[in-house]
Amino acid sequence: MKKDFLDYYQTYEEKIRLAHFGLEQLEELYGMLKAPETLERSFLTIDSSDKIIVTCAYNASPAQHHEQMISAIGELPEELKKKIALLFPMTYGGDEYYIKRIKDCVCNLSVPYQIISRSLSMKEVLTLRILSGIVLNIQESDAFSASLQEHIMAGGILIAGDWLPYSILEANDIKYIKTSLSELKEKIEGCILHFEEFQEQCAGNREKMYRLSSWKYVIKDWTAIYRELID
């Protein structure tokens, strides 16, 4: 957003300060991660006990490119398809027609799947984040959504479009996998094949994301901005 602003108002860089919003729910997520045995999983209908849950996008908007995800997954070798279950959070955005279209596409994959279209409680949402092993995000644009921050902190391995403005993740040494649309199948395949290795690489993301986006840390930046104004 800062870049877009400065592309138009090119003489205001000295006047800009970034006030990154904190996420209150990260406190609850932090506690849930310490007690995974207490997670309430009843809202999940797929049998994923021996599978990697691959969560596809985070809403029902066509801009999330669900069909490209399904197409890439459909090209995977059969032995890898047997290792995964697909989860489609579609509780907002889009419409019933689009959700049905996605259901018609995914039912041909011979991969267990669940489309969640009802509203979830915050605890259910955070449980979904914790149980997701791989997260796919190839939407057209993004402004660093809370959904993805929750997924990253929960330990999910994020595969994201290389056109999305996530330099803040790199600046904070938060590990994720970049992909183009043409490389998506290859990146998903590699992630499934080397799942434990990627999990290890992402193990440090929890604390890094908490420090980046919890109000406990973010408020210090806001305080500094206000002090600069007063001084």
C-alpha cells in the first residue's frame, strides 16, 4: 500500500509511517498451539488422521483461483494424492453458484475434500489453521490478510503466488514458498514429497509471526509514531 501511494504521491515519503495492525486472535492461537490435544475438530467431516490437510485459499471469491489449484492437484501422481485431503474455506465471498462449480470440479479428483460454507466460530477458525499442513494462496491481489498470518503462525507451509506483495515476510525471515501459476503443480508436489523437511524450515515462523503481528509488539511501533508527532 505504501508503494502504491508513493507511485502517485511521489513527494510524501518523508511523511509516511507504517502503522501495522495487530491481530488480537493471535493470543488465543498462541494458547491453542500449546495444547493441541484440546482442539475441537467436530466441524471437520473429512477423515484426515493419516493425511496432510491442504487448505485451498481462505474465502469463496473467484479471485482466489480455486480452479487453478484443483487443476494443479489433479496433475499430481496418484501416490501423492493418497497422502492429502483438501479443505476449502468458503464462508464468505462468492455465491452459491460459484461454490457449486468448485464442488463439481473437486469431486472428480478422487481426493477426500470438504467445502466449509457455514460461518465458523473463532476457535473453529483457529483450529482449521492449526490442522492445515499446506496452505495455497494464489489470489489476484492481497494486503497481507489476517487469515494467512494465522496460518503461518499455526505452522502451515504457505505456497503463495510470486506476484503477491509479501516482502514483509522476507524482511522478517518468515519462511514460505513462492510460485508462479505454471509452477504450482511442481511446488505442491515438492511440498508433499518433502513435507517434514519443509515443516522444520517453517518451525521458527510461530515466534516470528507473533512478534510481527501481535498487539503486544505492534503497539510499540504505534507508540513511537505518536511520540514523534508530539515531539
